[in-house]
Amino acid sequence: MPDTPIIPETITVHLGAPDSTAQNVTLPFLDYVTNVASSEIYPTWPENAIRANIYAQISFALNRIYTQYYRSRGYDFDITNSTAIDQSFVQGRDIFDNVREIAGEIFDSYVRRRGSVEPLFTAYCDGVEVSCNGLSQWGSVDLANRGLSPYEILTTYYGDDIDIVTGVPVAGLTASLPEFPLRVGSVGDDVRTVQIRLNRIAQNYPAIPKIVQTDGIFVEDTEAAVRAFQEIFNLTPDGIVGRATWFAIQAIYAGVKRLNELDSEGIRLEEVTKQFPEVLRQGDSGTGVLSLQYYLSFLAAYYNTIPAVAIDGVFGSATRAAVADLQTTFGLAPDGIVGPETWETMYRAYLGIVGTVPEEYTVSGAIPFPGVVLRQGADSPAVRVLQEYLNRISQAYPSIPSITPTGYFGNQTESAVRAFRAEFGLPASGVVDAIAWTAIADLYADLIASDSLQDGQYPGFAIGES
């Protein structure tokens, strides 16, 4: 198990008893929490009771994940929706607005026993039809009506030696929660992150007006975009980016990127190269496996015979099955082991698809990693695309110099690459490998979302007659 708990980006739920043939559903962890809470408690309960129950539901699920309760037993899911042993999850159900907002505020928290890092197995029951050695849901309502806080409610059932851990890292979200809520008058990188991501989300939700300048200054157009976002996603439309709105923006942004791009920001991509690393098989881990999973997931978008896999650097059963399917697709022996022949076949297929993507940058997004590391002296259309991307980024980040898009990788291009790497915390270098390309292309795609409007979308500035 991991050294310390994190809030996972997703959770996989088995829709039935563990040994049943029911379907598995993978969804964002926050969506899971709001579903469980809406399935098990009433929105009319006192807020402190709702909060206490959600803390218990989060901790219950995190305990299952942290201890690998099911996966260590050979199952391919994290939790079930069988209320006899786990929590109620109803696929497709409506979510209560106040539950969604409260969950968005506290989903990066959990209960633990003092002196322990493991999320507490917070057993609970309704307290009416079923009694248990844990939280009574209806009992929590009585305690809340008597004025007890969420923490006091939890200590009533789990003892005085518990803590509520807050601010737990959230996997897949590269932007951490700001120290203070963002509002008109706020300035800084957190504001710029919100502006860029709201403009990107607005591509899919045209009711959100565009923010004119993603300059890190929170003025009226940013407030208007925040309000529209909050209205669409059933948050209090106050125009302030607090915890619930911040996490909702990050979650919706990640979802939009997964819909629109093959390379989502959640991918922990360290290096993708054409060099064959070594023979890879189930049980392996590391950079070579990350590269393998990157290529598999890319090809899965084009070959329905190849399933996408999680890009986590661990060669598990799902990766082995995807390798075997790739081998079958290309006429190789399906042994699930990646040797030189399998690697080269996979890489050639990747380049064949990348080669069909127009080399010109387009308003629809950024092209994927071209498969070749770019460095000083390179002269190719891919270099020109890189230069176009860096020029657009330089408009939002003045620390990155603009360059003439010639297609030749000279001193100016290297300086811009070094400045980009320094700005975004990449290792100091003037080389564009896969991680640098992905970071540059992702940010470029976010920024060009600021430049185009959907039908009927407010442009973020007054339109007058010339």
C-alpha cells in the first residue's frame, strides 16, 4: 500500500456483490462521493449531519482503496455497491445540489485514528432498521439538531482519538488549492490557472463567457465566467472561487480534456521515446512501462481491438491484456510480453497515425508528440509547430520570449524552451522531449481556447459598430 493516502482521481465500483458478474464502473472520486451521499442521506438534514456522514463515506471508500481490500484479493475493482458490505452507489442517479457543494468542499479530507495514517474504516448504518458498531445516520441528525459539530458527531461514534485530515493531495490535479478564495481584486498564478481553464471549459459550455486576458488579474469578466460556471454546475453563483468551485473547475477541465484530447493533463508522462527500453512483462514498473502505456492508450483511440489502459507505470493484468490485444491486432504471438518486435510494431503504428495529423497548428487543439526529440540543429515542420506553440504561450507568459517560426531549432528556440521549462518546473534543458512537448502542447491548447468563440458565446468584451 502507499506510504500516505491520497485522494484518487478515479474509483472503480463493482455494481453488485464481489463475486457477481456485474458491471464495473470507473468514475471520478468526487462524483462517487456525491452519488453515495445522495443515495444514503437526505438533503434536508442539518448541514453538520450531512458533513459528518460525508466524512464517514469518504473515509470508508479511502480505506478500501488504501488497504487494497479488493484488489489484493484478485478483484479488478476498488469497492462494490452492495450495501451489505460497502456503500450505496446508484449509477445515473440525480445528485442533490447542497450535497454536491458540501462534498466539493471536503472531499480532500478523511478521518483517521490519531497516530495512524490509514483512513479509518468508518462503519455506519441507518440506525433505525439496522444498528451497527459505528455511526448512526439518523442518530447524527439528532446530534446535529442538538448543536454538535461534524467532528463532535464523529467522535460520538468513533471515539475521541480521531482526527479529520484536510488538504489531502488529489491525484491527477496539477493545480493545488489556493490558500484563500479567489475573487475580484485577486491576482497571481492561481487566478491565471482559473482563467485559462474556464476558457478551455467554455469551448464545451458556450454559456460561459470568454475571459479577455488570461493575465492573472481577477476582474469583472473573470467573475462573470465564474458565475456562469457555478450556475451550470449547480454551485452557489457568487462569482468567488472557493474550495468547491476550485475543485469543480479542475474536475470539469480534466473531463473536457479527456473528451477532446488523447493526451490529458492527468497522464503522469515522464518520457515517451522510440528507443526500446527492455523486455517488459507483468510485474514490471517504471519509465519503460509508462512509455508503453502511453502508446497503447494512443493507439486505443484508433483501434477498437486495443483497450486503453491507465498510464500509471505499473505493468498489471490490464496492461498485459492490452499488449496481447495489440499483438493479435498486428499479427504477432499474443503472449502479453513486450520484446523488441512488439515494441517496434507498436511504435511504427504510433508514427503512422501521428503522420496523418496535419503539421500545422489548428484551432481544434495541439498535435501529439511527434516521436522525435527536438534539439538545437533540428530542422523540420515539427520545429515550426513547436515555435508556433511557444509564441502563443509567450503572449500569456512574458518570461518566455517569442521567436520567429522558421522550422529551424536555433539559439532563440532553445532560449524559449529553457524559459518554458523554468516557468513550469521541468528539468533545466533546451531539449524538447515528450514531457516538454506534452506540457507545451497542453498549455497551447488551453490558451487557444481563449481565442475562439462557440455560436452564441459572449466574447468577453462589448461589441460595437465600427
